[in-house]
Amino acid sequence: MKTEILPTSQTRSFVTVWMIELWERFGYYGMQALIVYFMVQRMGFDDSRANLVWGAAAALIYVAPAIGGWIGDQVLGTRRCMVLGAIILSLGYALMAIPSTNTWHLFSALGVIVVGNGLFKPNTANLVRKIYEGDDSKIDSAFTMYYMAVNVGSTFSMLATPWIKDHVNATYGNELGWHVAYAVCSVGLMIGLMTLMLMRATIRHVGSTPDEKPLDMGKLAMVLAGGVVAVGLSAVILQYQSLARIFVYLAGVVVLGIFVHLIRKSEPSERAGLIAALVLTLQTVFFFIFYQQMSTSLSLFALRNVDLEFTVLGNHLWTWSPAQFQALNAIWIMVLSPVLAWMYTRAGRSGNDLSIAGKFALGFAVVAAGFFTYGFAGAFAEGGMTSSWIMIAGYGLYSLGELLVSGLGLAMVARYVPARMGGFMMGAYFVATGISQYLGGVVANYASVPQGMTDPLQTLPIYTSLFNKLGIAAVVCTLIALAVLPLMRRLTATHHAHQ
């Protein structure tokens, strides 16, 4: 769709997409903050099963956008898929709000979330790309601020849903707090949809070709029917872990194969950009193995080995529940995002901007420092309990690394991939993310605590050992990222020469 003549400013269009992304992430991260705890404490899963189920669910949630991006590009339209995805996500959280400890009910609700995210995520990101198409420095800055929307929404929800859960459980009992918290996630999506309806005129000119045509009800019915099938398949995959492994690894092979096919069949002028995108996507896979620890091993570490009191010089400031520590990631990113966006814009104007590949290498180095911080926590522990301030320091480094890698992953697709492949490549990027989310759950199981082990002195070395190994792995990733910098410079130069 042509966007040269704009009926509204780029900024107003961006703010509209930013707002719906904020509320969608409010719902998603509000659920994520609780889900592993819910499976361990409410459903009675052991650590290993909870980590793998959530790893598989996260993989499905991120794999689904590969299909959703194509549906947005070719079938229903980018804008329509964004709205439809938000509606389905709200339904998924509403299903989790129904009080139940039935495994199939939980897995089916997660399946609905998989379908909703598949439609929402790639198409929302693709709208941002279309708003700023053709301006690389603005795209980097816009996606950094877009990533901030993720963290504004997730900060509030990851602080709110654990508190709501604890308060309702303490007041009313019967474990209702879990389900009230999930209901709040659903309400967040509804607020986001109402906001979008009020501001819809600002993005009327942005979208894919199907958005320009009247809605085809037959195609909509087919997409919804396919969604119902996908919900059932997702529930089965989550129930049977052997299927989850097969699905995730098969998805990896298929996406890599499609990537190679597109590179071979692309125009010579497009090939360098696609190869650069593939190299950076493979690096992203490794990053998200580290990222998945936030909702798995780091969450359970906070439950068992972190002093929940925040004190300074013996003076008590506040107390958090274990789940609320996940909000540190989003808080740090909100602090750092505007600074990095300003730095990128200023560097772009002066012609001294660090390449995306260079930012990826720096990001891995910072992530390594973050995990070593968690690993060294044992040296400061008393009775097996480490200071809450260690978590703040570790999350600060971890979050800076995330901004440098994950925060620019979508900008990487927007910069290097031809517009006609935009929706699919956004989806392929999320598939790579999903594969690494599952692998992250597998890695987290190296710190799986046996059921019945409650002594912090016993659990602490299990976690710190894993964190130190992850720090070493991040150092290796840094060295690899530095080694491919010359290749990335050549590919980028070739890509720009053909633009």
C-alpha cells in the first residue's frame, strides 16, 4: 500500500499502534508473570514440567505469527488481523479467568492465546514498519520506542497481577486470586480495543492490499475455523511433551528451509539484505534462550532464594512478591529506551551510528555481565537468601542487552527485508524467537529443583551454577557476533548499494 500522501502525521499513526501494543502486552505479561507459579503452586506440576510446558507454550505463541503475518499480508489485511488478534487474546485470558485446575482447560486457553498472538503480533509490528518505510534511522528509533510500549504495559501488569492474586487469595480464599488476575489481563485487551476504535482514523491509510478491499466473510470464516483447529492442536502439543519437541524442531527446519529458498529465488539486489537478516535472526535465537530464563529459572530463583524485602541501611522500603521481580525487566527498559532512541537518532544524523550487528555483539556482552551478577549472588547470600538489590543490578544489565538485541530485531527485519516479504519475515523472526523460548525452558531445567526440596541452602547452588554457565555461553555468543561483523559490513554495504 502506498503511504507517500498521508492524511495524518506519522507520529499520530505510530501513537495509535503504540497504544494497542501497550494494552496487549499488559495482558500477555500479566499472564506470564503468574503462569509458571500457577502451574507449580496451583496445578501441582513439578519444576521440570512447568518449565517445559511454558517453554512449549511460548514457542507456539511466537511460532504462530509466521502464519498470522501471511494472513495479514495476503488474506484479511494487516489492520484487520491486528484487531481480530486482540479480540481473540481477550477471550483467551477470559478463559483462564474461569476457576479450574483442569489441565485440558488450561492448555486450551493457552491455545486461544497462541492463535490471538499469531494474528496480532506480526501485523502490529508490520504497521510500524509501513508507517516509517524508507527511513532507516527513524525505523530504528521508532522500533525502540515501540519496544518501550511493550514494557510500559508489562510493568504495570507484572506489578499488578501478583498483588491482585495475593490480595484476593488472602481476602476470599479458594485460590480465586489467580483467576481474578487473569480476568484483569482480559480487561486490559478490551481497553486497548476501545482505544483503537477511538483512534482508528489515524491508521486508516496504513496497511496491506486486502485492507483496501471490503472484508471477505468467506475468508474470515476460514481463518476462524483454522484458528479453532489450531487451538486443539496447541492443547495436544502442550499435553504431550514429545510432540512439543518434534513440533519446535520441525518449525526450525521449515523456517530455515523457507529462508534459504527465498534467498535463492530472490532478486540479486535483495539477496545481501536477506542473508544479513538470516545471520541476525540466528543470533536472536541464542538471545531468547537467555530471555526465557526470566519467566522460568529466574522466577523460581526469586521464589526460593531472594529476600523479598528492599532495605537501605537497615531501613525497610517495600516488599515484593516473587512474581513482581519480573517487572524489573520492563522498568529498566522504560528507563533505557528513550536514552537509546535519542542516541540512535543523534548518531544517525552525524553518520556515526553503530551497525545493528555491532549492537547485537554489545548486547550479548551486557547479557553475560547480567548473568554473572546473578551467579555471584551466592557470595552475598545469608542463609541461602540473596539480596533483592542483586536482582535489580542483574536485571539492569540483562535489560540493556535485551534492548540492543531483541529491541532491534524487528528493526532489522524492517531494514533488510523487501517490503513484499515484510509480513512473512516478521513472522519468521517470531518463529525463531519461539524455538529459542522452548530451548530456554529446556535450559531452565538444568536448575530444576526436586519436589520437596525447600532449604534455600540446597537450592541456591543449583541456580547460581546455571547462571554462571549462561554467563559463559553469552560470552561465547559475543565472540561469535564479533567474528561475523566483517561479513555483516559487506552484506550491508551491498544491500545499500542496490537500494
